[in-house]
Amino acid sequence: MTETAGVGRDPEAVSRFVEHFAAQLVEAGLQRMPARVFAALLASDSGILTSAELGEQLQISPAAVSGAVRYLAQVHMVSREREPGSRRERYRVHSNQWYEALTNRNAIIKRWEDALREGVVGLGADTPAGSRLAETLAFFEFMEGEIEAMMERWRVHRDKTFGQA
Amino acid sequence: MTETAGVGRDPEAVSRFVEHFAAQLVEAGLQRMPARVFAALLASDSGILTSAELGEQLQISPAAVSGAVRYLAQVHMVSREREPGSRRERYRVHSNQWYEALTNRNAIIKRWEDALREGVVGLGADTPAGSRLAETLAFFEFMEGEIEAMMERWRVHRDKTFGQA
DNA sequence: CGCTTCCTTCAGAAATTTGTGAAGTTAAGG
DNA sequence: CCTTAACTTCACAAATTTCTGAAGGAAGCG
């Protein structure tokens, strides 16, 4: 049995994982198509799939693939590569791309912090509401630094467990 | 000017913060009404508002308040209190309720982990895809423990900065 | 024990989001 | 250059979500 990349192995098992995991991502706030595309990439052996492969495996139109990938690239959850000497585009997920995704999450928290800072000023730092906002702000600022350190510890831990990347 | 609790101070500034912060929460995946209700509570002096106050301040129907609060209570972002001897219900936010919200986030990650574990088995731990899933799984498991420790450090840091709770 | 107040549930209208087909654009290959 | 393969953009139909008004309880208060 020759295998068209990505749908080799047990298509049943792959699909089961892709849909299940994508559903969890959706529940966490991701849109359906980006979630499915991302899960499909995670579940592929090479970590790389072309637009056509994604469309076929997930039964969606090229337009849907395009939209999903644009979003995923924007938030750094996949990278796009131009296969040299071909008009096929390849989309790749790195197993450590989660850091990027988290970093992106950080950008969201940064905007929360901005809103909170404005709130503290607007409501008055000396009011009960203002000080609640200030404490909330302090929490996020604390988290920011911690996450940085945490990532570093993870890298060490991973290298010990899985061998250097 | 006597003040109906919650809309004292500068209603302009309050509203500006509420809508701005709520918008950020929405962008992070929260639904609009829960986001607005939560922001309104955060911005109130007592951290407590009644259903009527929320409805008036946010210009939404009692039904909308009800729905929003039900959701927020479910994910532990607010608690509901029955004002004794009254049919008014009061909704409260604790400034440290973010931990709860994060803990709730943890529940989501737990389900990610479940899906990943199944994926590792389904695709085969010895396949490239399987090992990618396994590494991803390890990352989340690592995070879980770290977050626990981080919260503890935050509590210490907060007590030093803000005085005991 | 009935009245009143407040909250909830529910059906449906309105708005938003989602995914598609079709047309458009870019770039490889003859 | 022209052709053709591949991705993208766009307008729209369908599905979903969101919020409301109205009806339906529960619980204090007289």
C-alpha cells in the first residue's frame, strides 16, 4: 500500500485524534477550522502537510484551508514554507511551537494589563475598586516574569528527558 | 447626590474601563455578556453588585444578567450570595479569584492531556507523530506542576507587597 | 395565604460567524 | 509569452450564537 503523505498509518486513529483534540481546542476558544488544521499537523509524521493534503484529510475547501492557515501563521502556531521550485505551499508545526503560542497569549495579557492600568488611573488608585484593579495588575505582571523563567526550566527538563533538540 | 451603589464615582470612567477591559476578555475567548458583567464587578468598589445594578449599568435585560452570571459562577469567576432576608441576589468577585479562573483553565489543559495520551496510543508511541504528541504532553504535564508552585510564590509576593489578605 | 418582587427559563428575532463556490492573482514550466 | 497549477479573496447562503420580551416560578412580607 503506497501512502499519500499524511494519511498513511491508520486513518481511523488519526482522524479520531484530530477531531477529538480539535474539539478541546475549540472549547478553549480557538475557531473550528484552525483547530482542526493544527491538530492534523500535530498528528502528521513529518509535521508538514500541504494545502491539498489538509483539504482532503479534513474534507474542507481550499478556501477554508487558506483561512485557517492564515490565522495559525498569524499567531505563530504554524509556519509556512514555500517548497522551492513548486507552487505548493507547505505548512509546518514544530513540537515546541507551543511556546510561541503561549508567547502570543502573553500579548493578550499585555493588553489586559494596559486596560487595568488605565482603570487604576480612571477610578483612582486610592479607591477600593482601584486597588482591586492594581492587585490584579500586579498578579499579571508577576506571572509574566514567572512564565519566562518557567520556559527556561522546561527547556532544561526537556533536553534531559528527550535529548537535545 | 445620593449614590445607588456601584454607579457612584465617575460613571464615565467606570464605563470606559468596563467596556475596554471586557473587549479584551472577549478577544481572549470569553463571551460578551459574561465579560461585561465580570468587568463591571471588578470595577465596583465593594466587589459586589446585584442583578438589578448590573442590568442598569450595562443596559441589558435581566435575562442577559442571569445567563452571564450562571456562566461566570460555573467557571468560578464570581460567587453568588443570597442576601439574607431578601430576594435580591448579590454577585461577588474576589480580587484573587483569578486563581480560580486559572485553575479552571487547568481543567481544560487536563482534557488536552487526555486527548494527547489517547493520540500517543492510537498513533503509536514509536512513530514520529506519536513522539511529537508525547513531547507536547510532557510539556503540559510540566506546566501543571510549575503553575502550582508559581501560585504559591505569588501568594508570598502579594502578602509582602499588599499586606496579608 | 395572597401579593409583590425578583430571578429564571424559553421561544424567537436579530446579528454574527462560518464555510463554500467562483473569480482573481501569482508564479512555475513549457 | 502562454498555460496551468496552486493559493487567495470575495460575496453569499447556511448555521450558529446572542439577546430580548414574555411567561413562569420561588420567596419574602403583610
